[in-house]
Amino acid sequence: MSLPFEIIIHRAHNFVAPENSIEGILEIRQLSKNLRIEVDICVTSDDIPILCHDMSLERLCGSQLLVSKIKYTDLPKRNDNVAFVQLEEVINKFPEQSLLLDLRTSFLPEFFLGSETIPNEDPTLAIRLLSRIREIIPDGTEDRYRFIVTNLDHRPIVRDFFPTFEVDLGELATRVNLSELSTSSIIDILGSENNRMYIRFRDIRPHIIQWAQAHGISIIANHSPSRRSLKNSLMMFEKCYGWGLSGLVASPVDEKIITKLKL
């Protein structure tokens, strides 16, 4: 169930534990079990969905291999000495945990941190990933799991597999439209049947908030991972809450925010 203001914990980690890890989820749940956690989902060559922000192993493992070109059992250990975790393990271990599943279906520069080249798109990637996730996530869990994609063309594909689930469009996909809100239609920006928009915190302006309110669009602000600190999270929370936004994707957060939201 969505809350009036939603805090979403970015990359499934908070203060100490590594990103996209079981340890990170456990740390968040010690703070509150009612927070939605954003997890990044890549697929391996043997079609196993794993928690991983990058589509290459350069930043996390010092390898130029693509996640989608290597079997799960052949994945190297991460530089932080944490093993890559399967989405199925997360869902089985935390069956009541609300998740925002950020699907890696498009080769964007932001998903190849530390890599010098970006490979050509793989047209099979979305189908391979979603076919496997469909086996993991059952119907009747729509209030627990929400999807997000960074390619507007991939949103209908997710809807084909999960017709009763919410499928959002990520901030990277809508960023280019912020300067053209007055001349673009809602469907051109967000696709059909979508009333939620993710925007970088630093890009939010009064006219964007007014445009969203006029069109019945909820805004969720995204923080910048490069400016990750509790001080920034608290500042962004106070501003977003005061502006009447619908939520914030950030990390870390502490008891002060949890107490205010009565979570």
C-alpha cells in the first residue's frame, strides 16, 4: 500500500552494508520493515536475475565482462567481498518486503560506470529477464512489488508479463523531457496509465511541481549517489515533504525521518 509520502531506500543499502546485498536489506529492516527498498536487477547469461546496479563488472569486480554474458556460478566476487545475490533469494528470505525493482533492460552509460565503451543493445534482454522474474513473482503481490524501466518502449513489455502491476518509467528516461513539459503530452513522456514521475532532486523547479499537480502526476525525487550522506538525505526529505511531493529515493536515512513518517 502506498503511503502519502514514500521513502524508497536507494540500491538496497543504508549506512554500513554494501549496495544491493542481503546485508543491506537486513540493515534497512532493522530501521523499519515498512520502507520500500529499491533493488537494481540484471540478468546473467543463464537467465538468473541478480541484484546489481551496473550491467558490466568493471566497477564492482574490476572486470570488463557484461553481467548478461556470464553464468551466475562464474560471477567473480565483488571488490567489497560480498557475493552477488539472486532476486529469488531476496524474495524468499523477505517475502513481506516491499520492493521497487529497477530493471536493467537498456545499455545506458550510467549502467557502465568505469567502462570505456558501451555495447550495442541486446534485443533479447528484456524478454529473458522478465520471463524469469515472472516465474518468481506471483499474482496477488501487486502492493508489494513495483517495477521501473529506463526505456519507454520496454514499459509495455513489462506490462505484458505483469498486467496488474505498476510499471514506472525511471528518471533517466524522463530527464530529457523536463524542458519540454509544456509541449509534450503525458503519454509521450510517461506512457499510458502512468501517473508517477521520478525526477532528480536538483532538477525540480516550482513550474515542474505546478505542471505535475495540474496533470495529476505524482513526483518522486531521486538523490545523487555521488552526494550520499545523511545530511543531504535529511535536507532533501524536508524540502520534498514541504513541496508536497509524493516521495524520495535516497540513502542513508535515520530514525528522524522514520519518526516523522510514523513508520
